[in-house]
Amino acid sequence: MSDPTHTMPKLHNAMWPGLVGKEEGTDHPPISFEQMLDLTAAAEVNGQKFEGIDCFLFHPHTDPDASEDDLKILADKVAARGLKIGSLVAPVWPGTVGASAMGSSEDQAKFKLAIEKACRIAKIFNDHGVREYGVIRIDSAEGTEKWFEDPAASTAKVAATFQEAGKIAADHGERLAAEGEICWAGMHSWRDVLNLLEAVDMPQTVGFQADLAHTYLYLMGYNAPEHALLKEGYSDEEFWAAYKTMTDALRPWTIDFHVAQNDGTVHGTGAHDKTGRHCPADDPNGKVDIVKCSGYWLEGAQERGVKHICWDGCMFPNEMLEQSATWNTILDAMVKVRSAHGWK
């Protein structure tokens, strides 16, 4: 008898909450890949466990220049815990492999090199068998300040770099998902990221990665007041009308999806710019109805090639991340999203 849930979206946990905003020698040091893996594998809600992970392709979790043998060892560690690997975060930022997508020709070459390295790793994982779906996640690797000096020219430069990156990805059978987050140049509002995706004009290869926490800040126009769809003190009716406007515009581009919660504020730790504050799935200050909001993004997702959904909760205190109860609560939210909006 076949598994009736075999085409349901798989439930993944992200590894990068152990890295983003973490710094050695502070009270929030990086959490190792293996510890994040163990925390993920241990979570369970009514017999349901996480089915995979999404990975960040940089130190200390993954050496982007690791040998094929070392990458197979990493893949074995994931598979041994009954997990798959889905989407991969390309190391596009200055200080990793890449550099600004709207920078000099040298910067843009570094950005493309990061995509090449991510595609190489993806192929090794695919050939191993631990990866069967997912995308490669990118952003503009540039803050908003420089973009505002010349918005049109800046978006054009980012689009040109994304087009070249898209060609690299397509040659490797991969797709790129641009992360919607208020801290990235040209991607800092729902309208600006839509303009960027339309300028790239590669819908089969370059799409959008929607995160419930970050896209909430899009509604409020945090870095682009002119594109705000809501004002403080909004009613429920106003919220859902605004949410429909945003998701109707970006959903056709959405090829990767993060379940998350946000309390309506911005936050940054370590070297990470301030962006929408992720908070626990059950946070009483959460502004997002996780299950209902997810449905707006996941409508038609299967037809867009989405085969998994992933939790994202960055810049949580290590003490919280290292508690098993945290991951059970997160997994419970993921199960509820899939139960409401999964497909068969």
C-alpha cells in the first residue's frame, strides 16, 4: 500500500539559526551543525518528526570548498538521522565567498562564484541521494543605504547579476530563490522585490523565498514607507486585505517558503543587519496567524515545484535553541500548517 502522504510537503528545519547573528567569544556563539542536526532529529509531535533540513553553505557548518568526500560524509550524517537536505543558502555575502550583487564587476564575479560553489555542492548532495528537492537561496548581499542613492540603477545592477546567476543555476538544473527581507538592497519592500523579479524576468529559474516574519514587515513599510499597506492600529479586515494584496503580487514567484513568527519589531545581533524579529512559534506577542497566513503563500505551491516547507527562527538566544521543547513547539506549528494547506 502506498504512503498517502508521499506528495505532502515535507517538514524541514533550518540549520542557520545556529549561525545567523552568532559570534565566537560572546554569549551567543555558533551552534554546531551536528548539534543543530541532533536537536532537529530529536523533535517529535504525536509521532511526527522533522523530515529534512535546509543548509547554510559556509563555515562553521559547511566549507564551500569542501572535498566531495567530506561533503558525502556530511550527507551521510544527515541521512543517518532519517533526514533529507532541501534548500541551500549560497554564501553570497562579503566575507564569505560572494560580494554585492550591485557592486563592481569584481564583486559581481564573486557573487556568481558563490552560486557556482553552491551548485557544485547541490549536485554532490543530489548524486548522494540525500537531496531530491529544494532551491538555492540568494539575496542582493548589499544593505539598503547604497541602493537609495540611485534606486533604478541599483535594481538594474542587481537584476543583471541575478540573471547571470540564474544562467549558472539553470545549467546545473537548479533554481534560485531571492529572500524577501527588509535589510537587502532592492528587496526591502514587497513592491521593490517584485520590480526586481520582473526585471530579472526568469520565472522558471529565479523566484521568491517568502518568510512569514520578514514579509510581515513588508506590510508595515519599515524600510519603504511609500509601499506600506498597513498603519499601526490596523483592524483585522484591513490586515487581511493588505495580506491579500501582497501575496497576490508575490505568490506567483514564490518557490521556497519559511514558516515563522514575528512580533512586529526589528532586531539584529552580531554582524547581521536589523530585520524582522523572529520570535517563538507560540509567542503571545506574535503578529502573524501562522496557519492562516501560510495558506496565502502556499496556494498553488505544488504547481510551482514546492516540495517542502521550512521553519526559520534566527537570532534566538542559544539557551532557547538548545531546549528540546522549543523544537517540539516549532514542529507542532509546522504540522498544523501542513494539515491545513498540504496537498495530496
